[in-house]
Amino acid sequence: MDKRRIARLIKAVDRVEDWLLISMLAVMVVLAVTQIVYRNVVGGGVIWIDPLLRMLVLWVALSGAVIASRTDNHIRIDFFAKYIAGRYYFYIKRVVHAYCVVICALIAWYSVSFVRMDYEFGTEAFSGMPTWITELIIPIAFSLMAFRYFLLFLSPPRANKR
């Protein structure tokens, strides 16, 4: 696969991620407004909206973290960037990215056990929705972040951006 195809594939994945995040945010706003209207006009809200909104907050937060890691804007240790320039900056960025890969991969690995445990127990989040489905974003997001930081580890910035 040539570089242009890879770049197009990455752009397509980026667009899908952006679209999913925007869609989830829009659904959250509509549901929150609907719940407020129901509570103030009808006198009671829809029982499943509040737990769904809590779940969507988790999904939006982790999706946003994945998108932020796309450009190395999520986990950042700026102390070194302010005081070290040149080729040392290159090595420090590699160490930071390697650390991020390890931490994100560990969280992804252990969150799979967490999701599996809720799957085996058959716990319910709301309205018949299994809890494990609502938690799937955790291993998915941290796996994607580990992958993104691995890519950044392979090609970190060459110079300090001051």
C-alpha cells in the first residue's frame, strides 16, 4: 500500500471518528432537552434517559480522548518540551509515547476483563441494555489510543515546537 492510500485511509477513519463524536454529542443535547421539557411540562421524565445520558458521557469522553490522541494532544508532558530542544526532544518524545502505549495497552487489557465480568454476570444497565455493551468503549478507546501512540512513537516530531 502506498503512502497516499494510507493517508486517505487515515483521513477516512478520522472523519468517521469525528462524525461519531458529533452524533453522540447531538443525541446527548436532544435527550437532555427532552428530559427537561418532560419534567417541566409533563411532571416526570423518561426513566431511561438519565442512565443513557450517563453512558453517553463516558462514550463521548473516551471518543474525545481517542480523537485528541490522533494529534498527540491528549497525554502531554510539557515540562520537557519547554526546556529541551533539538535532538534530545526527539528522544524524550519517544520515551513519552512509549510510556503512553504501555499505560493505554494495560488499561485496555484489564478493561476487557472488566467487561467480560459484567457479561458473565449478566448485569443490566437500563431498559434491558446489558452493562457490558455500555462498557465496551473502555477497551476499544484505550486500544485505539495505544495504537495511535505507537504510531507517534514510530515517528515523533523532530524538533521542539516553540
